[in-house]
Amino acid sequence: MLRRVWIVKGTITDDVHGPVYKIGDTEWQVSDGPAGKRSGSVDFPTLEDALEYASGCIIHFDNEE
């Protein structure tokens, strides 16, 4: 069975992505569940990075708005 992940577009709030990205820029979160039901997630500065991480999984795009 393929693993399911949820990807949501957000905003960088911590200076953790290095000097190229800054607070306020877009980030992409890959999590193990939809909003309100996730137990873990990983943040990426680009959608390309998030999709590479999630390759091989069933991907759901989540909208928290």
C-alpha cells in the first residue's frame, strides 16, 4: 500500500532554510495527515523539493484557508 501525504502551502516563519530564503517567503509542508489530523511534517522552501520528498506517495494538496 502506498503511503499518503498531504502538501500545504504556507509561509516561512523561522529562519531555517538558509540565506536564500527569508521569513515571509512561501514554504511547502509535507505531512502525514490533513490539517488538524497530522502527527508529523517536514517543511521545504520550494514545491519542487516537497514533491521530490513525496515521490512514490499518494499526494493530497491541502488548503488550510
